[in-house]
Amino acid sequence: MSSIHPSAVIEEGARIDPGATVGPFCVIGPDVTVGPGVVLKSHVVVTGQTEIGEDTEIFPFSVIGEIPQDLKFKGESTRLVIGKRNRIREHVTMNTGTEGGGGLTRIGDDCLFMAGCHIAHDAMIGNNCIIVNSVAIAGHCVLEDDVIVGGLSGVHQFVRIGRGAIIGAVTMVTNDVIPYGLVQAPRGELHGLNLVGLKRRGVSRGDITALRAGFQMLAQGEGTFHNRAARLRDETTSDYVREIVDFVLADSDRHFLTPR
């Protein structure tokens, strides 16, 4: 049997794995699925069509799976899917999707969501991301794997942040961020590469050198930013640089933060 505190409210229809733990004063809605090893500490609200993957831990006063903060939302059936081994700290809010955005908000595996952060409707968060205290991720955003967003930052709707990028604290990000980019300053400026993160992940010196050269070409070459990216695609032999190029040349609803 699941460990469910007697003060918890579990609505009929909720599916709670026998290995899950539901603490005091939690409220779980009828369309919620709670996986094995999940721990809801106390005073957690989980509602909507929400799935919580195994070994995820959710701390007090989080609200998971409520309806989107979108005036166009009219009660349509949408979902929130949370992966495995996530840690969701106090007062975090995560909303389900909207019909216009595909109907799904998705969280990957092994992420840390610190206290007070918000994940809006139709956002797609990759694996191993760290969202620091009081960060707001707007609707339709895409964060690829290994992204870090510093405290008190905001990410504008439809923005994409590439794999391994880092956003400094108190930053407003209004345009796409290339993979491995380093963004800081109040209005979000692309200052360079996340070299510390690359080294911590064991990326070779040769690849880091190629990334630095590629970044300089994007920053200072002739033509538009997209022209420089296309030329870089034809010249590079680095998989890491190609990842940046593919990101830049993919479809996007926003412009890019370009190198200073």
C-alpha cells in the first residue's frame, strides 16, 4: 500500500503507485498519476491531467498541474508530464498545456526546480536542468538538456535555450540562446560560452577550442548572423559547433541573442 497520510485528500480516480508517499494535507485530483518512489512532502496540490515520474520529490506548497495562466484557455483537456528523479522545491508552480500550444507541458528527468519558480503552459524542459529560485519560464519555451537559469530571471514566451547554456541571475531573456551560451545582464546579452560547464562535463580541449573559434566567427564574420552560421556549418568538423549551427538554422518564433 502507498504511504498516504490520513489528512491527505485523494480524489476518486487518482492513480497512486504503491511505492509512493503522500504527506500531510496534500490534495490530489482525479486525473493524476503518481509513479513509484514519488514523495509529496506535505501541503502539495497536484491536479489536472498530470503524471509524475518515479522518484520525484515535491516539497510543501507546490501547485502542480493547475490550469494555464492564459486567457485563451477555455477548459480544454491538456496535460503536464513530469519525468523521473526531479526535485521540485517549495512554492513551485507548473501548469498544464493549452490547445493552441500542443496541449502538453513536459519536464524531463533529473532536474532541480528551486523555491518559487514557475513553469508555464506548453513549456518543454529537458533533462538535468537547474531552474533557480523565483525564475519564471513563460509559455511555449523550450529548454534543452543541461540548462541552468539563475535566480530571479525571466524567459520570454517562445524562447529556445540550447543545450548546456547558462543564464545569469536577474536576467530577462527575450530571444533564443545558442547551445553552450553564457547570457547575463538585465536585458540578456550573449557574453560568450559556458566554459565552466563545458569543462565540468569533461569536454575535450580540442572541442572547446573549436567552440571558441566558432563563436568568434558567429560574432565577427561577414554577413548576417544566419549567413555566418551557414558558412560555419560548411567549415567546421566539430560536433559541438554543428550543434550550435543546427540550432541557429532551425525554425524559431524569436530572434537570437547574438555575440557581443
